[in-house]
Amino acid sequence: MKKNLNTIAMSMLLAPALFASSNLSSALHNGTTSGQVRYMHMHVQNAPGLKDYFGSAIGGHLKYQTGSFYNFQAGVAFYTTNLINGNVNDQSTEPTANNRNSRYVIRMIDSTNPNNKAVNGVGQLYLKYHHLKTVATIGRMMLKTPLLNPEDGWMIPSLFQGAWIKNRSIQHLTLQLGYINAVWDRNTPGWKSVGDSLGYGYGNGSAPIAKPHVKGNYYGNTSSSGIFVVGARYMGLHNFVLKAWDYYVSNIYNMAYFEGKYKKKIAHSVILAGLQYFDQRAVGNGGNANQKLAYMKHGEISHTFGGVIGAGYKGSLLSLALLTTGKQGRLIMPREWAKPATFTFQFPETADGEGGTNAWVLNYKQNFKFIGLKGLRTHISYGRHYNQDVKNFVLNKYGFPSYSQFVFSLYYSFGGTFKGLHARYTFARKNAIANTYQTPTNSNFVFGKNGQIMQEVVLNYNF
């Protein structure tokens, strides 16, 4: 009922903007239509003896935004995904892993119900106001911040409802301020409150207590009045970009994020260096007074440091990224809300739920403009991610053993007749480098986590 009232209220806000102009017909003709047609195919080969998965889906979005009326604009976008074929359903599960389904192929369809082959909905519905160098938006929108962003690896991205202000009045400085009261978790049916968006369609891992082991059960049991965000980006120092963000998730946690990057071009060469820091602290009761139902351990604190150095020549870039999280607590970055900003991110995993970890990733990126192939580029990475033992449930929320991973991605952006078409092929291989406690009847720390090969083809046509 609350979400319906929010939709009605937004519709009432949109109407005055449309009729503020004395020439409505001209206003509507000045609007723009855009969108994307998206095709995805994925094949996941699990460890020998475990079930493999495949699937193909088609979807995308269609968006309309009006022209400017007395500095107002309104917009709406419809999103959809539809399974073409695949073997993901409630009968196609792995018996040695508590009858779990594929963690990856299911992201093409409804991740809350593998039998639901289509997801549709209004992902954007907003009223925007421009004044000088300030833009204020209210409604459903797409955000691109370090810890709230679309995360483009799914058929339907994560989207957010609330109010947002962006200001560039001060030279070299961009300030942002926002409040979020609802989330459309990627590839799930419908919008949820901030509290209910946590764990919706995703495993809840382990509760943040030592003994006895208790499975996480925070979905539907987490209380929060919303997310309050403030962010700043400063580019006034030559070759430097500085960022500072703070995310206050009412009654759950506060996350402060800082990043500094230096990048300098010298003729055909480039050098870069960067540092990042995450400071996370539980607030309120971590989502629930009952610690067995809490999203974050009461009083939990985590400190995470990252760094990157690199150099390149003529379209190439070789870099080394590092990440370390102390043993005070886990780094919690809801995968429902974003692809994390860590320098060590490797498709398709995140550092969410890990404490006492160390990771390094070697990246090589290359575009081929220098040989006349303007649309072709590649990204190769190899990393090692050292986690706590899978049975250390306090610091290893999802039971991921330490692992090594190799990822190869090839991208091509078409021109000419096919301008707007973008293709990506990704190959990923992940292997455990720690004890998985696997037995013939128990693959809980293997299935969907390591010993697997993933291949993915994505075609996007943007218009």
C-alpha cells in the first residue's frame, strides 16, 4: 500500500510540470526517447559431479523524457527481462548443496522464483528540476555512486526511489545529497522498502554470531527508515580526483568511503595510483534487536583499505590492485544495491560479507585504436582472494573459501550501420585455494563458489 501511495504521489508531482507550459504539444514533441535491447547467454560448468547450468534471455528498457518546462523535466522508463531457454527451475537443483539453484544463470530472470520466466516494471518515474548548476530529482531513478549503482551484470539493474540533489556551483567540486526510501533489487519483481530490499532474492548467509551456527534470516526482519547519502568529488588538483561519500542506513550501519586517484598522461604513456578506505559501523540495533535476525552484528566495526598502481602505453594499462579488511568485522556492501567500488573487484564476485581478508588482482587492459580497430578492447585479470576459513561464520558471511580467479573479457562497439550495438564475451575460471570440507554428500562450500568455469555473451543495442 505504501509503494502504491508513493506512485500516486509521484504522478501528482509529474502533472504540474507537464501542464506548466502553455504549449503542451510543443513540450511533448521536444522530449526524447531512448532505450536498450539486451540479450544475454550464460553457461556455468560447476566442479565435476555437480550440476551445470545454462540460459539465454532477452529484455532491456524503453525510456521517455520530456523537454524542459520552466526548468522542469519528467521521465519514465519501463524495464523487462524474459527467459528464452535454460535449465533453471525449482526442480533443477544440486542435492549436495541443500538443493540450491544457480547463483548466476538465475540473474537473467526472477531471482526470487526460478519458475517465473519474466520480470517487468516501471524502473524510472521522476520529476527533475534544473536551476543554474543544481539538479534536483524526486521519484524513481538510476544512481551512479560507489555503493549505490546499477551494476550492469544483470538483465535489470538496481534502481532507487527517493530524492536527490546534485550541485556544481563551486569550480572543480561536485556535491550530492540524497535520501532513498525504496529499492528495486536487480532482477526481482517489484519495489521494496530499504529494509525489505536486503536479502530479497539472495541468500542471507550466516548470522553474525559465533556459536552456535545460525543461518542468516534478516530478509523481512530488518527495520530501517531509509538511506541518507552525501558525496563530494573534487578535481581541482592537477591529475588528481578525490572522492568522499557517506551512506547512513538508518538503524543498520554507517559507511564512510574515501578515494584518491592520480592519473597522468605523458606522450603515449600513462601512470596511475590510487588509495581507498571504507569505514563501516553498525548503528541502532543493526536492523533487528534480535541478533539472530540482524543484518549487521550489534556494535560491529570494519576497516578496509585498498590501493592500485599502474602504467600503460598506447592504449594498454597494466595495474596491480590490493585490498585488506581487518578482523574487527566484515565489510558489508549489499550486493542488492550495487557493484562495489573496490579496486580488486573481479566479475562476478564481490567482497560483501568478508572480514579479515587480503586480496590482490593483476589487471591488463588494452584497446586497439593504434592498429585501426577503434571499437575493440580487452580486459584480462588474475587475482587471489584470501578469506577466513569457511566455518568462521562471524567473518565469512557466505562461506567462501579463499580462491584464485582468472577472467578474460573481450568487448566490441560497432560503428556504421550497426552503431549503438555493443558486444561482450567473458570467460571466468575460479578455483579454491583453501579447505572446502567437501564430501560426496556435502558441496556447500564448492557448488556455485569455486571449481567452476563461467562463460557469458552479452549484446546491448542502445538507441
